[in-house]
Amino acid sequence: MPQIFIDGQPFQARREQTVLQVADEHGIFIPRLCWHKGLSIAGNCRICVVQVEGRSWVEISCNMPVSEGLRVLTDSELVREHRKATMQFITLNHPVDCGVCDKAGECTLQDYHVAYNGERSISVEPKVEATKFYALSKRITLDNERCILCTRCVRFTREVSQSHALGVKHRGDHSLIRPSGDMPLDRDAYSDNIVDLCPVGALLSTSFLYKDRVWTLKATPSVCPGCERGCSIDVWHRKPEWFVRSLDARHNRTIARVTPRDNPAVNGPWVCNKARDLAQLLERTRADTPMRKGRAVSLDDALAAARALIEQAKRPVALVSSWGSNEELQAFKDAFGARFGCFVKADHQPADGEVLQDELLIRADKNPNGRRARELFGSAPIEYPADTDLVLVWGEGCDFARLPRGVPVIFLNAFLAPENGHADVFFATSVHTERAGHFTNFEGTVSAFSACFSRPPGAVDAEQVFAALALQEVLAP
């Protein structure tokens, strides 16, 4: 392993590393705009320059291989001069529309302007105008005037998603990012990653456009429930100190956006577009009250009725949710694993037109915790013995028409559905953004998620329902 020196400090490096990678590994920051750890090296932006000691010029660190005894400076006078000149060049035609740009507050170009330039433009010529608000796809809007041609987006579609949907058109200061080939960006199941990759406000999420500002939001660690991969994500929602009070208060409980949380063990720095649409899945109309045969009752009444059905049953069957957390699954196992004949069901099936599976992240099983559920309850196909006298259905995905006729049903569900009122006893449950817990993905990796919101009135955690039913407890609503 070669030893190199960065700003006079010795570091051991691996032979395949670059100076930028070694610096990152040891907490020495070198600015970058075009370089990304998940993409090939382009060397476009020239902001990551360093100076080799004894030389009178600078070189880009993203493409500088390590060698024994290499000594580099990351903050010499020559490096500072070059970075300032580079920033002046990059911002030469960049519009000063930060006040309306969705990237404001997390824009790398803003940060670098303050850190490495901080002066007014030296140009006296009019800025070059380009296309604004170009619909790159139904999901992504492109502002070419803000684009700095780092080509992260182009490289992503070629190297990661492999859709080859983007390219660079024209040359010089008239170059534009544009769709390329026969593969539209709309068919790229990972296209929204280019919004995260863009270091400026050129690539914008159309659904997020002008909806919020980054400083009004907070990111809560979570897990995407869209398939058994269980990608680590950040769910962005409004900070309490920024709650709206005179407008629609529902804005305080909505998911503003979803971004990947880098997890090398599961999804790396990427997620598919289905994760971005988590709000569409979880913000459907909610069930908000316990019921007995369609009539709203108190939680205590629902618990008493469910206990009576369980006590009377001689051959009860449970359809266990593959969306339940590890904690909820264990709670059901502890409470009723020996009492019920348990079968794991798929709460969700692939939607029409959805990518079934690929070699990057997407898995065919569209449920986040099927592996753990099967570990606890087996993988036998659902069967109802002839003498089944009670069915407990937990979660979505059950065809009630296929349940044994005339058999009482206890149903736990988070969303408004006709079946809620058909059940003998119904419990309105929380969704995973309203509680903390863990999912186990198909490879056995356990990932944690945290609560973003409080439960709506009338809803209760399934884990609490199971414990209360087993221990004869009373739950507070």
C-alpha cells in the first residue's frame, strides 16, 4: 500500500485509489461538482484541483492516481487562485435566481461561491440565454440556464440505469442536456436520481416544484416498503417550527419528498422512482375508527369483541401481513403464534406497467418484510381447513370473496376500504411513517425506520392491538 502525503499528513492508500478518494476517506474535503462516487470520472468541472509539491501548476484530484511518496497540497495559494477562477468561469452565465430556485439551501454552487469566490461577476457582457423549464420527462423539469454541464445525469443514465436516455447536444456555451436515442426518460425506472445528482438547480422534480423550501423541512430515516429490497430512504416533511397555521393544516402531515439514504449494504446512493412516490401510497384516505360490523365503536369495545371471537374459536386462521414490522410480527407470534394457523400473505402485487424486477434494485416481491414474516410463520400456501371458525386478516391484499363463507372476520387495516365495514371487528392501524421499527429485506439485512408523524385519531399500532388482545389490556385511544 503506497503512502502519500496530503497537506503534509501521511496516509496509507490503496493502489486503485485516487487522491480525491484518499482525502474523502480521511475527512479532508476537496470540492467537486462533476465527480460522484457512483459514476465514472469525467473531469469536467476542474474545481477539485490540487498542487503537487514542487510543481508550478495544478491538477484534478479526481483523476490523479496515488503513488508512493506523492505529496499534494489542497489549499495552497495556487489552488485557491485556480478555484476562484474556475468558479468565476462556471458562474459566468449562471442566472442569479436563487430566490426562486428549489435547490436554494442545498446548492453546491451556492456553497462553493461563498467558499472559493464570493465576488460579483467580472463579466460585463449579457449572460447567454438558454431553455428554461424544459419538460425532460413527466417527472423532471430542466432549466438549461442553470446547468453547468457536469454530465452527472448523462453518465447516470448510461452507467447506472443504463437507459441511455440523456446526452449533450451542441458545443461550447450553447451545449444543452437533451433526450437521446429511442429510450424516453419516462421509461427509466430510476430517472429521479438525476435530480439528487444535479449539484445545481438545473434538474427539478416537477411534483416538488415550488412546494416547499429545504430549510422548512426535516429528513427522517426510513425504509421504502415498495419491494423486498427495503431501500434506505429519507422522508422529508415539515419541521414543527414551520407548521402552517392559517392554511390547510394537512400540509404539516404530508410527505414533501423522498430521497435515498446512502446504504452500501442495501441500495447504495440510489432508489427507484417508486420510492419517490411513497406519498401516493401512504396518503390515501385513512380508516379512522374501530368498528363492529360497520358500526363505529370505542377501541375497548372492539378489543372485547375480538377477544370473545378468539376465545370461542376452535380452529382460527390468521393471514399475516408482509408489511408488518419485525416488532409487530414478533408481537403477533408471541400473542397468537400457537393459537392460530398462520399464513403469510402478499399485501401488494405489482401494479400494471410496473417494472417487475431488474439487476439493479427492483425486486419482484412488492412487500418489504416477507422474509421475516416467512421466517416466523412459514411459507405454506394459504389454506382454510374445513372447520375454520375465525379468520384474522392483517393488512391489505386479501380477497374477502375467497374467505370461508359465514366465518367471523377480524380485520386490521390502515386505509378506507369496503371490507372494513364487512368485518365483524375492525381495527384502524398506523402506517410505518407513524411508528418506529425494522424491516428485514430479502438478503437478511435489517434496516430501521423512524416515525415522521403522529397517528391519526382512532388509529392504533398493530403491535399494541396484539399485545392487548393477548393480555386482556385496555388501550388508550
